[in-house]
Amino acid sequence: MNKIVQTKFGLVEGLEFEDGYKFYGIPFAKPPLGELMFKHSLEPDKWSDTYKAFKPKSNPIQREGNFSVGNNNLDCLYLNIYVPKCAKDKIVPVMVWVYGGSYATGGTGLKDNNIAEYESLEFANEVGCIIVNFNYRLNVYGYLNLNSLDKNFDLNNGISDQILALKFIKENIENFNGDKNNITLFGQSAGASSILALMTIEKAKQYFNKAITMSPVSEHFFTYKESAKLAKKYLKYLKIKNIDLKKLYYLDPEDIKAANKKLANYAYRKGELRCPFSPTVDGYDLKDFPINKLHESKKELLIGNVIDEGNLFLLKAPDIALPFMVKLFRLKVKRGKGAYRRRASDALTHKLYLDPLLKILSRYKAKAYKYEYSHTTPDCKKLGLITFHACDVPVLFNYNTSFEKVDDPETQRVGKMMRELFGKFARNEFDDFKTYQESKGTIKIK
């Protein structure tokens, strides 16, 4: 029998399975269409009929790439709730996933065959927590600083979407048997950095209790001036003049994809390692670069990285180009006899991920724990790699991708270990682990 739950906006009906319930595509905001396209998100209108949460909705408009997903649409602000079997008769902790993708790709909407990206009912049962995930706007709609050209365009719409989704979860999850006082955010890459930002935004802090950040691009934020410059460059690629900004409301997705690629190439040529659509420090919600404010947080934190993140970005680069890239990105490659590619990857890993992560931990006052992921899947071995940025995500969620399969027994073991670790953190069962402040130790996932 399907499950009907009351929310503050109306009744929602989810699908029942032997191991729990799935609620697909619940609206947490008004569709960002028309005059709302480049505005901060607003709460949805209440509905009178029971909302049938039976099918995943669309994913955000995005650029093409290895981590892009299909079924894109402007009308994308929906969330999914996966309720495990154990939550049928008791209150359980809540884990909220924030996907990554350079603020330009990703989503939790329709994948195919009426299933969603990041399907999580099996995950929910394994960790004994309700799992929630949601979409937020990307690239030009979510993060381009059009506010610098016209104040009718809001800034950091993607962050606004995230905050509103968390507000919906906090105010309604109790009716799904979720513990509204034990909500853990977990995310990877740009999703992890989004969480770091949310930890410093005053109005967002009330909506969650703990955080797990996987390979955050901790320094990928822009000053207002920096993002304004990128916005002007982007409009040039779209062939839109400042006096014709209304044309932005009628963009062709193919034109967006082309402009996104040109902007990424422009940033690359300038030696800019930050994602071109990174959030802007606006002085209002995001008052400073998160890395400068996180030491004030009182939230328990589990933060970690993959040992060879940089491999992903050097994979297609020929050997002859590596010295040029090292110079362009101002990397500090250690001298030694080892392969230059490996040493360059290590330098990139440190610059983008590990060094900022350690900087955060060195000043963090609340309880913090550090982990390191080093498992090599068979597909990584075929590529001649140990690990690479984002190789841990399919392992965590137990799904195969075009570039990495997770079916072998050893990878299955590591995935289970990772889910067990995250589940313990969410359930407040981390007493067996010493904080980083106590031990300077690292929890090994291998």
C-alpha cells in the first residue's frame, strides 16, 4: 500500500516497496520560469489534491561533460525522499545528499526507466537513515554574476535553492519519521564546497546538524569583481549585449553548452583552477570565503579526500604538455625519480584539495574527523591509475558508470565500509574514533 504523508504544502503519496518508500519529485520551490528564472527560489504554492510523488522530475540545465546527466529542464527544483523499512515505526536520522559537478553538471532527477540519479533506498536501509536529495540550479542560472550587470538578476541562485530545499526538509521530515534534530549533509566536490558555504551562512545553519564533505573544492569561490568579469565574458560568448539582457530568458540549451565550454577554456588559458561558475562572495549571505569562516562553526565535521584526485584532470594530457600545465597552474612538483605525471598529479591534489582541507582542520574548533579514500577499482587499474577525483562516488552509491564499474567483491566491500562509516557519523555513533584535534589521525577507506 502506498504511503501518504502530510507536508506544510499538502499531502504527498509515495511508492511502497518491500524495503521502504520512495517519494520522487516533491516540489520544494516554485518553478524557476519566466520572471523567476534568475531570481532566488520561492516556496511552492500549496496544493489541494494529493501530490503523486511517483516519478523523478527533470535535471537542471547543464553543460556536456563526463559528469553531466540527461533529461534537462528549467523546471527542476524538486527533491526525493527515500524512507527505509526501519523508519516505518520509529524516528530515524536524516542524511541529505548534495551532488557535485563543478557547479555546472549533475542532478538527482530522472535517469531512465523511471528511476532517479543517486537512487538511495538500498543506501537508506543499509545506514538506517532517511536519505534525501534535491536539485539546484547550475551554471548561468545558478551562479553567473548577472547581478553585476542588472540588479534585477539575483546572485547565487544555486545556493538559494539549496537553502530552500533544506528548509523544506527541516520543516517536513518529521512526518516521514525523520529526526528533524539530526540532519547530516553529505556531498562531494562542488556539493561538498556548497556544504562548507552553508556552514557559514547564518540563515542556513538552523536547517542541519552535521556535515560530511567529500573532496571539497574548498577555495572555489569568487569575489564579486572576479565573477563580474566572468559574466561579461560569458555574455560575449552568447553574443548578448548588456542592453539586451532580456535575451537571457530565451536561451537555447545548445547555446548554453557552447558558451559554458568557451568559458571553461578561457579560465584554463588564464591558469584559473577554480570552477568558472563558482559561487560569489556577496557580502550578504556569503559574507566571506568559507575557508576563512569555518573555524567559527559549531557543527561536527567529517572531511576527506581521494589520494590521487589530480589524476582526473591530467588523464587526457600528453606527457609533453605536463610541464606547460604545471607552470600554467603554478604547481609545486616535488623533485624525485618517480614518474613526472604522478608527481604532477600529487601537486594538483595538494593545491586543489588536500592543502585547503588541512587548513580547515588546523583551525576547526568543533569536533572534526579526517578520512582518506585510496581504493583502486579494476577500471582504475585498466586506466593505469590508483584513484582519481570522483572515483569514490559510484562506490559509495553502489552504481556503475560509463567510466567505472563497482561490481567486483573488493569494491563492494569498500563501498559497504564507506556507507557504514558515514552511517555511524549520521547516527551519532562515532565514539570509537578520535577527533583530528586529538590525534591528527586519518580514517583509512581502502
